[in-house]
Amino acid sequence: MSFFGELFWFLLWSFYFIAYLYVVIVIITDLFRDHALNGWFKALWIIALVFVPFLTALIYIIARGKGMAQRAQFYRRGVVPESDDYRPAASASPADDIAKAKALLDAGTISQGEFDALKSKALGNQYFGA
């Protein structure tokens, strides 16, 4: 077999192995999310995953797939979605940022070095759109 043939089979089996590991992790995560399932049944599923892995994963997904989706959806409801509300609002212009920094410098809240850093950041934001 040529080098490329061996590389192809290696990549194919690597993909299958990683996909199988992902399925096993999803199954184990679902087992621990399910509060209705007895601890002994959870242990039995995990033992079966160790000794008869492919068949057990297939049976689990067929038998408990609908419940897996419901439990995953239930746990996603509690997650706070990312939002722009957490980000500080962009100022109208770099001149406003520099004026605020100058007021802080005059009040003695920040040092000259911090003022210079804020000033360069404000001027940099003007050119890069950040």
C-alpha cells in the first residue's frame, strides 16, 4: 500500500475514533444530567460502554435520544446568552475619551503614564475601528 493510502486510512480511522469519543462524552454527560435515572442504571450504562462500546452507544442513542435532547435543552435555558449589554459603550469620539482622561489626570486619579496610555488607546481606536 502506498504512503497516501496509509495516510488516508489513518485519517479516516482517526476521524471515526474522535467522533466515537465525542458520542461517549455526550452519553456520559447525559447520564449525569438525568436525575430520574437510578445510580445503578447509570453505572450499568457506563460499564456497558466500557465492555461493549459501539453497540451500547448505538442502543443508548436509539432508546434515550429524545430524552437527551430534552435534557440538553433544559440545561441550555439556564445559560445566559452572550450579549453586547456587558460591553462598555463606545464613546462618540476619541476627543471625548481624551477629555475624560485629562479630567482624571487633573483630579489626580491617574498618573501621567496612565493618561498617555489612555490617549494612545483613544487615538488608536480612531484608526482601527475597535
